[in-house]
Amino acid sequence: MLLNTRYMIQQTSRHFTPREQTHLARYGVDPLLQTYASAPVEYISGKAEFCDFIINVNENVLIPRIETEKLVALAATEIKKQLASDQISLQILEVGTGSGAITVALAKQFKDSWKKLQFVATDISKNALRVAERNAVELLGKYAPISFIKSDLLENTQAEQFDIVVANLPYIPSERIAKLDESVKAHEPVLALDGGFDGFAVIARLLDTITPVLHPKTRVFLELDHTHSLKNFVPYQKRGWQVTLSTDQAGYIRFAQLTSPV
């Protein structure tokens, strides 16, 4: 197995937790033979587990968290609902795809309905898109209905309109970045973490520019920081958006479901 040699530092000792040891052993890395700095084991092995599959990851993409599996489930419920309503076709957009985990998970779940589905996944990082495209090909084959587009949020999607939008954008307040665990702040891309002063800046920029690419009553699914609340969405409610918040497995506010105005 080819390891990410960037993280092989023989003079640095490290104690791996039982979970980390299990992960490394599962992907052919012997923690007794190798020592590493503070890098997450997913970057060392190049593999991460998400939903019911294994994806490729490296330092250009955020390691998908288990919380995000609920974001996939929320979007999947809406896709299923719209497919059951005899919708002829669905255009589904993911903004900030990173490793492609969310789009791949949704496309994998609805493989029997590919003739009715078209996914568009965007990211500002060309290197992240390379990872996403590799994951899509390896897990779904060459003919999955996914288009990957390099774009700063919606910049290069203005010619299309979408029925469902999902996004796990940077949402950590800037001042908290320095307080994150070393494995996160020293290795995961800051571009995928830093959400500005209150963690809502990138999300707000998306919502401020999203209307032109939506059909009426489009559903938008977002992952949030636990400090976010309905107060953050008041400007959008005043514009006619319907907003519902929901919690993660730990009971923290983590997701928003928005319905665009008529």
C-alpha cells in the first residue's frame, strides 16, 4: 500500500488511540513500525469512512465527519419525496464538495434513478475537485450523472437552476480556529474550516446570491456551527424564506433546511 510519506517522521513518537490503531491496521499501516506527527490517521492512510463506503482523502480536503451523514439523510429524504411525485428530472447542486463525499453518497443511494437525476458539485479548490472526481469514478463508475465545476460558491453555475441544494461550507468562527485540536488546525485545509468572524460569513454569501439558480420552493440543506441559531436567518425569513433547524446526534443545532420563496 502506498502511504502518504508527507506524514512519515521517524524521529517523532506518537501514541495512537485504539480507534486510530484500528484504522491504520485496517488500511495496511502498522503503527508499531511507523511514527508520525499529529496528522489525522485518515490522512496517513489516505482513506476515510463515510456513510457505507470508503473514500480517498488527502490534505486538500476536509475529512468527512459522522455528523454530515445526517445532512446526506436530510437531502436524501427530499430527493425521495420529489422522485415519488413523478418529477420528470431533478437538478441537485452541492456547493463546496471537497472530497465529494456528500454528492457521491447521494448518487450512490439513488443509483436506480440516475436517468432522472443530474448532480452538479462545485469547489473553489482544483486539488479538492481532483479528489472528488477520483472518488466518484472509483465508487460509481465513469458514467455517474455528476458534473464537477471549479467555482467560488455559485460563480460558475449561473446558467442552471436547481431543485435541491446541499452545502457543508466553512462554518467555524475565525477566532476558534487556533483552539482546535492540533490534528485539525495543523493539517486540515483552513479554507474548508474558517467561516469568518461568526462562522456564518460564507453561508451568508451563498444565501445572498443563490436565488437566481433556484426554482421556486427549492429546498436548501446546510450544515451549521452549534453557535448558529434562527437569528442568523432572520434576514432571509424577511425575504420569504422558510427556515427549519435540526440537531445532530449530540443534540446541538447543526443543520438548516430552507425553502426558497415562491
